Amino acid sequence: MELQWPLILFTTLTAWACGVFGGAGVLALKGAGKKSQQLLAILSCVLLALGGIAVFFHLQHWERIFNGFGHITSGITQELIAIVVFVVIAVAYFVMTRKSDDGGTLPKWMAWVAIAISVVLATVCAHSYMMPARPAWDSVLEVLSIVGAACLLGPATCAVVLAAKGEET
């Protein structure tokens, strides 16, 4: 079986987006990274959009993408739902940071929502690859690898952004 680079890029970029947004949520819970909150929300959406572009290169007939959304139990349908919810929450997160007095303070509940949707999207993305037809993929290790990638890439990116903004990492 050959490597499917568009899918590899999609899952990596999605995990990265989840890690950045989840990291922003953790920072918000701690009251840290106030100057970086807006940028982190934008960055997570940009990474997710790049992943979306990458996945189109996997499709041989991109106009047939909607055929995959025919059933709620389909992995691609669940991914799409989680991505839409993620983006809606990220936009609300961004708006709440813009409306805050200092440009970065958020209510604790919104920080928890950001963390939760990040974990959910990474898990749903990984779960869609768990297929009995692909025994090497049909393992909980698939979920752990993508959530693990989010836990590595996100905080590292948050640290770089905070350092670039002159905030304590």
C-alpha cells in the first residue's frame, strides 16, 4: 500500500490545529498568553484550512466528495461535523478575546470548551481511520498517535508564538 500524503498532511495539520487551540485554552485557564490568544485562534483555523486543502488532493474526483457525507456513521461525516463545530467555537473564542478589556481574557467555561472541542476533533479524526479493512490502522493506537501529535505540536507552537510576542512561556 502506498503512502497517501494528502491524508497524512490532513491528519497532521488537523492534530496541530487541535493542539494549538487546546493550548490556547489551557493558557486562558491559567490567565496567561493574553497577547497571543487572538493569534492562536486564527492560527488554529489556518492550520485546519490547510488540512482541508490537503485532503482535496486525495480525492480523484473531488466533485463526488458529498457522496461520502451520506450517512452519520461515516467517518468523513463525523469529521466534517466536528470541524464545523470547531470553527464555530474558534470564531466565538476569537470574538470573545476581541471584546475583552485586555484583548485576551476569556471566561473559564470558554477555555474549557476550546480544550474539549480540540480533544473531540482529534479523536474523531483518528477514529475515522480505524477500519477493520486496514488491520494496521484498526487500533486505539491510531487515536493515541493523533491526540499525541496534538499534545506535542500545539504546546510547542504556543510556546513559539508566546516567545515571539514577548510573553512568558
